[in-house]
Amino acid sequence: MSPKHLILKNVGRVYCKNFCRWESLNFAKQSPLMFQGKTECFSTQATMASEPPSSIKLNRLLLVSKLSRYDFERCRHVDLSESELETVLRKRGADYDSLIKNHKLHKEFEQSVKKAFENAGIEARVVNRFDYTMDKINWADMICAVGGDGTFLLAAGRVTDNQKPVIGFNSDPRRSEGYLSLNKKYSSNIEEAVRKLKQGEFKWRFRNRVRIILCGENVYEDPVELHEQELLGSNQRFFSAVPESRLETNTEKPTETNVQQRRLPVLALNEVFIGENLSARVSYYEMRINDGPKTKIKSSGLCVTTGTGSTSWNLSINRLTPQSVSEVIRLLRQKRPDLSSIPQESELVQELAEEFNSSLVFSAEDTRMGYTIRDLISAGVWPQPKGVEPRGFASRIEVKSRCLDAGLVVDGGLSFRFNDGTVAILEIHESDALRTVELNEP
């Protein structure tokens, strides 16, 4: 089915309904890059008109390369020769031959993707995580991650509007699921994926992301880059690629007077985690869900997820095991003789666990955030007041830190200081959604 947009004109605004959800757009501000099939237009008076199909405009593609395990080790040991590096890795018990093999396979796949786009008349450049800058992002019509979900998150993290598309190819589908990338089958048929992109045989997909406002002292400090902290010097910081003007976008009203306020220049595609940096230390914070009361909480941290991230860490935190299901059924049969007929076969237990776990996943286009309070302390006076649900949905979450040495971590990659007195406001705005594609299937 060719992609279509239904457009409702109303008081100078345009609302596009695609496969996923309504998107508020303004034609005057649209990106010059347009990937559309046939478009049907109608007004509130239900008059219909056809617009000619738009030709694809994809002239420049930026490929974001995966940091392979070999790349990682090579960066950590820049002063070692190849033979010395091999010795170090083998002493550590690492499979050096496998590292080299997988690294070469990735690089060969990367070049295949680049060649496929170039053969289609598209200029393609390759960057790694260290030279993935705003200038290069602005140069490109589309961003393409080549790797797994981690590389996709890296590529998407620098695209902060819903105009520039981001896609991904899974470079090793044998060892990685690549949920965020194009279907695995296109890893072995790159040319077909490029053909469909050029001919408009796809649907737009918008993945909502979490916008974060920090209020308090020292909110403009640079974050800790968790993936690179062992590799980079101060002159190679990935985050320094963000211009200062983008860091100082104070468009929201602060919750308290006379405090610094910062809208973070990154958006969370998967999740935001808030908690003490030392995992063994209890995290203490105040939390307000939507317009509800503030609740003082002690726990192992707070995980706030998008629909995209609901298949990731959020699922692992809340997953119900067959063992737990079996134990609950056993207790039910003991406490309620009238329920003794409930079977406890392994197939039923497995089915119940899978059904519960599937219910934890929600749509990437959902405008709600899912939250989980990890290991909520529910003894004595905690939480204050009682009644907070350890898991649920919210359109707005406000958290005030009472922690000693805490971090607010975005997509497992950037950790912002979040100590006593700092406030974080988490919301989803559809204008922040990530624009990506779903290729049409027969």
C-alpha cells in the first residue's frame, strides 16, 4: 500500500494523519525533504482534491557507524601495537579472532550500505560517534544508523525535531535483534530498501520522545558520557558537538522562582532513569504524577519509558517469570479451596507469564509515558503519603531530588547531575517525535 496522508485544513493549520497518529504541521516550516506518496486533501466542508505525488528528494545521506568491540579496545589502548593489543586481550580471556572477524563483517556491511545509496545517485558519508556533529547532521537529508539499537539511539539523539528522518540497518542480525532498525531481511537486501525509499513505498512512523526540563543549581554542567568516559579526553567529547545556543533554550516556566532552568538538548527515545549513581544506595526523591500530590519516595530509582522503550529496560524491570506465576497459583490454591481446580501445568504458567509481559509493551506513538518505581520501599512511613502506584502511565512527571550523588540518565548514554534540590519535569510533545519509516510489505 502506498503511503497516504489525510490532511484536514482548519484555520490555517494542517493536521496530517498517517499510519501512526495525527501530526500537527505548518507547511511554511516543513523541511525541504519530502517523502510522500499520493496525498488526498479535504476541508472541513468535506471538499476533496488530489495533489500530485511528490518525488523523493534524498540527495545526501549521513551514515553513523557502530563502535565495534574492536574499535572500543583499540581506543582504550591507543599506545599499543596490534600484536601488543592482541596479547592484552588474550590474557584477559577475550576471543581476539572473533573480535576481528565481527569488526570486519561490520565494516564490509557498512560499505555495502554506502555503495547501495551511491549507486542510487545519493551522496553518502560515513561518520563515527566522535565526529557526529551538528554541522554534518544539518548537511544531510537523512540519517542512517548502521549497527544495532545502540547505534540507532546514538544517531537519533542528535536529531531534535520531527522533520529529519532517521533510519537504521542492522549490521549483524545473527547476533542482534535491532528492534529500531528496518526489518532484518533488508540487511541482506539493502538495494531493495533503497529502492522502496526512493519510490516512496513506505509509511512514516513517529516515535515519541521524552522532553526534559531541569530546574536548580548547576543545571548547565556537561553530562557524563557513560559510553565514552573510559575512552575520551576532554578534547574529544561527543556532547561538545551541541552548540551553546541550543543548550540555552529556556522556553518553559520554572516551577520555582529564582532558579536556573534548562531544557536539555537531548530527547529520550527509550527511557529516562533517575537515581543514585551508586546502585547500592537508596534513592530519595519527591515525585508528582500529572496534577496529583507530591509523594516522598525511597527506592532503587525511577525509570520513565516511552512506547519505544517499553520493550527494553522497562520490560526487564517488570517482567513476570514463570516461576513467579507458578508460586502465585500455588498460593491461590492453598488460600482458596474453591480455586483448587486451577491447573498448574507448565504450559499454562508460561502462557500467563507471556501474556502479562506482552501487556507491558505499548505503542511508540503513545503520548503517555510509562513509569516504574524500582524496588519501592513500602515499609513503615514510606512512601509519604501512602497510595502511590509503583507502575503506571503519566502525561507529566515532576521529580525533585533529595539524593546525595544522583544522575538523570538519558537512553543509557548521558548522565546529568541530579542532586538535592534539582527538579526534573518530564513530558512528551509530539513536535519532538522522531521521524522514521516503515517500508511497505506485499
